[in-house]
Amino acid sequence: MDSTQTSRSSAMLSLIFATVAWGSLFLVGKPLLRELDPAWFTLLRYTGATLVLLALLRLRGPLPLASLRADALPFALMGLAGFGFFSVLVLWGLAHSQPSHGAVIMATMPITTQLVRWWRDGVAPTRSTLFGTALALLGVCIVAGVGLPHEAANASTWRGDLAAWVGTLGWIAYTRGSARWAQLDVLSFSTWTAVAAWPLLLAAAVLSSLLGWSRWPTPGLVADHALPLAYIGLVPSALAVLAFNRGVKTLGAVTGTAFLNLVPVSALLLGALLGHVPNGRELLGVAMVIGALLLHTASQRQTASGSRLPTAPAAACAR
């Protein structure tokens, strides 16, 4: 196996880790949403994540603050889109909708990414890419049970669903924007976007409470949930963001977002480990999503081989 293929395989494993970590966020974070409003939940999770990222960067040597000072505002806006806008709206949407709806909305991100790429870059998706995306979306719908009779009573959740979909645009912007700093390694980019955005996340949470949109979290409440918050800050936030950014840097935004179809699938499998045995419908949906991902990665591998891209970072920028 040559170095390019090894790098691609490693990037795919990173993306799988990120999706499994985010799948666990649904299970670990759902009980917290009953007591923590989305704005404060987002601030707390990325406070922990920012500290972890800073510690990892410091282990490599003195912090390269020149990079942060040079692009502080763009980093802040990029981090606000990916960490704040996305997280708050998706969590708010889930609080006003159904988890199954949220799973489907997450699965629309590859489609939205390709449409944005078509609109902004003039790059039309291939037929195989569109087919794979449609197959994955259908598989997630089957996993989530959308369209089944018990979903009919939930038609009034459209506001929450719409908010969650709008929130996904923030993560797509963050993913696409990472190509602007191709000269930075994954850890530096992830850390500086988190650090620069943190004051904005704090201001948004405080303003939300002052306006009466959110409840102030008490120290006792935070202390009671310290363990799950620590897990969320470390794994689904810091390590998952690093893994996802690494996968995107190597494989590009289109392939990276395609792996987001595994988020509801991983949540289903993790739920099975906790005692929920998947039924035949859910297993069929999982198989369709995995098949769609295999189709997509095979198509991208053919495209990369045909175009003979010189380096992985250059390929990421091209995508």
C-alpha cells in the first residue's frame, strides 16, 4: 500500500471515529438538554474542548500565537459558524422536534455541501455521487422511521426541523472554510478557531439569558453533570473535531461530509450496546448507509487517481 493510499485510509478512520463520537453525543447529551439550554450547553462543551486543544498544542512547544493574531477575526467567525451557530441551532431544533428528524437532517449535509459547491464553485456532482447521497439519505430515513404511521402526529415540529437544517449550514461553512488555511496543520486550525470563537460563544450565552431566551446554569447544576460534560468536551468536541478536520484536509469537504451519514447509524449501534436491539428495518437502513459510503469513497478514489492530484492538501483545496 503506497503512502497516498495509507493517508486516505487513515483519514477515513478519522472520519469514522468523529461520526461515532458525535453519535455518542446524542446519547450522552440528550439528558443534559432537559436542564441546560442549547446556548449554555454549547459554551460548556467548547470550553472543555478549547482547553484540551490548547493543552495538546502546548505539548508540541511554545504556542504559535502569531497565527492567531494574524487571523483572529476570520478564525473567530469560522469557529462561531462551526461551533456556535451549528451547535446551538441543531440542539434547539432537537429540543423542539424528534431525534429521528434530527438524524435525517444531519444526513442532508452531504447533499447541501454538494449543492453549495455547485453554486459557489461551479462543480456539478457526478451521477454516482448523487446516487450514493440519495441512497444514504434513504437509508437514514429508514433507520429513523421517517414516514411511518407514528411520525404522522409530529407534523408540527417543522420549526425545530427548519432550525436544525439552517444550523447545518454553519458546519458546512466551517468545513469549506478550512481550505483557506491549508498551510496550518489540523491541530493549529482546530485550536485557533476554537480559541477565537470562545469569547463570542460566551457573549451569545450571556446575552441569551439576559434576554430571557435561556436559563442561567447554576454552579450546582454544572457540578452535578461534570462527568458527562467532561466526556462531551473531550471526545465528541475536541477529539472529534480534530479527527473530522484531519479527514477533510486529506479527502476534501464533499467526502468528509458524506461520512456524517454515519452519525445516526453510530447512535443506533451505540444504543444497541446499551440494550436497544436493532430491528430489521434499522439494520436495512444501516446496510444502505454503509453501501452508499463505500460507493462514494470508491468514486472519489477513481476521481483522485484519474486527475493524478499531487498532494493530499492540494486535493482538499480543489474539492
